[in-house]
Amino acid sequence: MDVNEPLISLSNVSFAYEPSRPVLTGLDLELAPRERVGLVGPNGSGKSTILALIVGLLRPSAGQIRIFGKLRTRETDFHEVRGRVGLLFQDSDDQLFCPTVAEDVAFGPLNLGVPRTEVRRIVAETLQVLGLAGYEDRITYRLSGGEKRLVALATVLAMQPEVLLLDEPIAGLDEEATARVMEVLARLPLAMLLISHQREILDRLTNRTLRLTNGRLRPELSCRGESPPA
């Protein structure tokens, strides 16, 4: 992959859940290495659909998806992508399916073939960073909504991805947990696509923001009075 090539490139991508109701129509998007892009738009406009297309959970009806320098069209093309791109779902219950917190966080690294001794270290460190030390044996479905959100983020970070796709990462978190998550994300030297309705997180974490309107993306004018993060 050329170092100057975008990590993710969507070119003239269209998608519809129903033929008569297109969601994306000729959409273009590029994400450069270490770039952080915010996605905004009305509920139901297709922001989450974009993230699902990038990891191959959905397929476009037209256009091209190129990730890490390779055209991705078939299911097998996305196996590599899912090992290198971490997706935080909007609904944490879609992400958590193991009985305990530790098992959920360990699932991704184990699936990638990471040795169990290393996985135990990754689980402990990831939970510690997110303020979840001691949660290892907690039953996942008994957690509060905010706790589930943090555990879902832990499952993504434990994969040690090269790119993060974040769908409302601080939704349902209290003030303390929000500050912790924003601090963690701000430190990560990763490219990100971040969906949020909260201007605070966009202003702090993104280089630029795009608005999804009528199936296409356009630059969103920033109201911040300082330069975005490098």
C-alpha cells in the first residue's frame, strides 16, 4: 500500500435497504492515515450504513470500496479488514454476546490467534484504561447501559486496530466516563471515523467533519475557534 494512499476510500457508492428508498447515492469518502473525520446528519440518514459498508456487513449496489489499498468486493476480501478495523456499534447489545466481561473483551484477540497469556494481559490493560478494572467476572447482560458502552469499546480496543469506526461512542455515559473515553480516544494515534450528535466530542477529536445529506457527504463548517488536532 502506498503511504500516500487513503486507508479507506469509498467512490460513487450507492446503497438502499429498499429499491424505492435509496440511502446513499453516489457517495464519496476518503480517510487518510491518522486522520480523524466526524460524520453528522439526521437520524436515519445513513451514517451507520457507511460504517457497515466499510467492514463488509453490507454491500453497495454501486460504486467501489477500497481499503488498505485493495478493492473489496467479496466476503473474503473483508476478513482482513475486520482484523484491522475496529467497529463500535451504536447499540452495545449488538457487540456483547459472551457471558462475562473478560470473555467479551478476549474474544477478538483470541479469534485473531493471539496467545492466551498475551490476551490476558490485553484484557487487563484495556479494562484498566477504561476504568473497568475488577469487572472481569461481571455478567455482561446485568451491566448498566453506560457500563455496557464502556465494555463494548473495550472489545474494540482489545483488537488493537489500525482504524476505528465509532458510532456514538459516548452515548449513555455519565460525565466521568465521558471524560475518560474522550481522553483515551484523544491519545490513540489512529485514523478514526466518528459518528456523534455531540459537538464537544467532534471538536475535540476530529480534524474535519462531514455532513450526510440526501445520500452524499459534504464538508461541515466548523464553529471552533482553534485548529483541529494534528
